[in-house]
Amino acid sequence: MSSFGVWDYVVFIAMLLISAGIGVYYRFSGGKQKTTTEYLLADRNMSIWPVSFSLMASFMSAITLLGVSNENYQFGTQFVVINFSYGLATPIAAYLFLPVFFKLQACSAYEYLEMRFGKKTRLAASLAYTLQMILYMGIAVYAPALALQAVTGLDQTYSILAIGIVCTFYSTIGGMKAVLFTDVFQSILMFAAIYAVIICAAVKAGGLAPIWEAAEKGGRLELWNFDPDPTARHTWWSLVIGGMFTYLSLYAVNQTQVQRLQTVKDLKSAQRALWLNWPILSLLSLSTSFSGLCLYYFYSTCDPLVQGRIKVRDQTMPLFVVDAMGNLPGLPGLFVSGIFSASLSSVSAALNSLAAVTLEDYLKPLYAKIKKRPLPDMQSSYPTKIMAFLYGMVCLGVAFLAQFMGGVLQASLTIFGVVGGPLFALFSMGMFTKRANQRGVITGLAIGLAFSLWIGFGQPRPAPRMLDFSVEDCDRFGGYNNTSPMVMALKLDRPDSDYFYLYRLSYLWSVVLGYIVTFVIGYGTSLILLWLGYGGTERIYLDSGKTCINTDLFSPPVAKRMRRALAKHIENGGDIEITKRNGFIKSEFTNI
């Protein structure tokens, strides 16, 4: 593998200095990160542009650069259909879920669950979210370590350590303002890295047309696969339905995104930021998809994994940078800077949100229970930074395990699906049903998570069916290795029918099945418990007489229907009298 040149190091170090400089600037400017409102919510005065870029960058960083390009290189272009699902899911997240969180105005999204169901539900959900994000951070750190190893020759272990330490330092001192503005900076670098690859490939190919023709000849152009078989890896059904559920589990109820959206001044600004995120997200996704076709053009006659030049497919794009751009001073440095800063921003966002959940869901309740008084805001910042640091250390350990999770794109989407689906169902039961109760939804969450983890990571499962790769010109480059992972996998191939059926399902169905199992069991158990008289305390009412519902806990269409029903009762001769006695709200229906 090639090493960096002088100009590559100049570009790379400049990126690190700028990223760190943004964090240091916001550490010592403004309120100096002394309050949790500033540290975790940027004082709720951000404009929509940095928030929109941040929404995109938080879950589409180094994983996008390496994973999506590799996806199109080895499986074809069917994956681009997922961008259609983002457009369908955006209004659902913006108008059905986001208004509820904005009315709540809480730093932790899981405070809603305590208001709707109880403390146990809040704790269970926040623990599941913590598991999800720790796993994701490991992938986010591991992905750029692959690139550094391929482009700089730096050992993967040292790469993971370097990335993890820098991310932890930045996350601990930066605060949400630094995270958001660094996201804008790193987004520019991400686009620059991708378009550097596309432009370089176009120059070598003599235009974009030869790249497209090579992809067509190699069977990489696929867009209209409507196969209803759920074991087919990517079809319109799995990408649109599974993509929608994955998007909603991230952008509608995920703490990282809800926290970002609450950094703007009002609900309309948050909704505009979410709409603006869609074209930015899709532009990066489509550009990265085309870069995968560029890789195929370059390696269409000698696949580097079969040749033994790389260990895993996710190193294909970094290898291209070495082969095609290594003689251009600064461009390899730009590429590595793009994926490194992308990882830096993603992990810093995850650490920031995990610190927020730990403070709001664990530390503050514990402090109030012990001290019999709430934790002062001015004393909250320091323990929050400590938690960000500790989560960074945990992230390092998971990063070393990420290499056993398969391709970075599929691994990250699987992680989001197996945890995100059940959590999405939990919030859905709260915002769209009246009868769901704490005992029922916790039962549904536990069974849904167990089921999702089982079908998401159960073994053994068949290897994905990749398209053909040629080795016809490998002899010109020193031949190929008959013991390479690719060749050995082909030799050990066995029919899919030998595997358990649920393990053969497309990974995109994990989030859908997790949602359905959690919702059906959670809501069904709630109804049974209510019928048996064991439903527990209901929290949707504002009064002890259970006549006045707190409509702020429900999605706007549901809340509107409840208010209409109440107004109809009044119009038909009823009236509501609400009084406050001994600290309790009492409401009664009286006839006129």
C-alpha cells in the first residue's frame, strides 16, 4: 500500500486543526459550555442550514463514502431506490412525530415515554438506544480506519486508536454548536472527496459515458427489481418499505436527530430543516452510488479482492485513491480528510446525544432521589462531559469488534434496524393509541428487541449474492491469489435453502419485523391487561376522573380527533369543569 506524500499530510493535518479549532472556539466563546442548554442544545437558536447538514452527516458519513460506493460496485445500482423512501418518510417524521417532541421541549426524547407510560418505559428505551448508538459508533470509527490503512499504510489498530482518541477529545469539549458547524465543514469535505473520485475516473475514462457503458456491460445497472420474495436482498419492496421504517426510526424518534432538531427556535424551522435534509442526503447518496460505478470501470477486468490486494471490499475506494490519484499531490489527503472528518462528526454527535440521555435519564433522577432536589443546570455540564469521554472509550472497544460485522453499510443498517424498529414501535404506541400501557409496551419492547437481534445477527446465514467479477487482466498485475477471501468463499458456497428461512431474509426487513412484533405484542398485551384489570396507572389524563386527556402526548391528527370528540360532547349538552384541589387537577362533566 502507498503512503502519504507531504501535501497529503498538509491537507490532512489542516482538516484536523480546523475541526479541533471549531471545538476549541465554541468551548471558550459564548457561554463557554457551562450550561446543559448550550452544551447539548446550542441555546436553541441555530439556523436551519447547519442543522440540515448535520442531520445528513450524522448517519451518512464515512459509512456512506465506503459502504454505498462498495454496494454499487459489487451489487449494482438497485440501492439508489432507497432515496425514494426518504422522500416518503420525511413528511411523516416532520408532521406526525416532531410536533410532539417540540411541545415537550425536553433534552431527552425519552422523557416523553415517562410522561406517556412511566419511568420504567423511559429507562428501558434509553438503555436500548444506548446499545444501538454504541454499536453504531464502533462501525463509524472502523470505517475510516479501513481507509487509513489502505491509503497511508497505517496499521488498522493504530488507525482506530487515532480516530477514537481524536473523536473523544473533540466531543468532550465541543458542545452542540461545534458539532453542528463541524458537520457543515465535514459535509463539504465528503462531497469534495466523492467528486474527486468521480472527476479522476472520468478523466481516465475519457468521459462519463464509458463508465456507464462498462457498468451496463458488467450487469451493474439495475433499478426495476420488483421481486416480492423477502429473501431477495434489494428490491423496490425492501428498499422502499424497509428504507422508510429505517428513516423514521432515525429521523422521527431517534435521540440524536430529535436533539439536533430542537436546536432551532421553533417547530416550523425544525420542519424546514428536516425537508432540506432530504435533497442534501439524496445528492450525497446518488453521487456516492455513481462513484461505485467509477470503481467498477477501473477494476472491471481485475477485481482487487480476488487479486488479494485488499482484505475486505470496503477498502476498494481507498485502493482506487492509491491507484488512480496517488500521483496527484494532496488528493489522497483530501479523500482521507473527508472520511476522517465525517467519522469525527458522526461520533461526536453520538457521544453528545449519549451524554444527554445519561444526564437526563439516569443522573438527574438519581441525584433528585438522593439529594431530594433537582440537579442545578450550572452543575450539569461537567458530568455530561465526563460521560462523553467515557462513551468515547467504550466506542474504541466496539470499533475493534466491527470488523466481524460484515460490510460497513449493511452492518450499520442492521444495527439501526434491530434496535430502531422496536423503539419506533414504542413511540408509535404512545402517540397513536390510547389504550397502550406501561406493562404492555415494555413486554412488547423486550420481545421485539429479542426477536430483532435474533433475526438480525443470528448465524449461520448465507453470504450476499454478488455480481460477477473478472480476473482476465490480473496476470498483467501479478496474477491473483487462489486463497483470497473471495475465491475461498466461492469454493465453500452452499445453496440458500440450507439456511434457516428467517436468516435468509433481506437485512432491510429487520426494522419492519421488529416494529410489527413490538407493536402487536405491546398493544395486544396492553388490551389483555386492561381487560383483566391489571393495566396500571394511566397517564394520558389530566384529571383523576379520567375525563380530560392530555392531547400534547399524541400525534397532531390523533390529538385533533380527541379535541373534536370533546367539543362534540360539549355541543350536545355537556360541559367540563376543571378545578385544582390539593395540587391535583379535577375535571367533571356536568349537564347544562
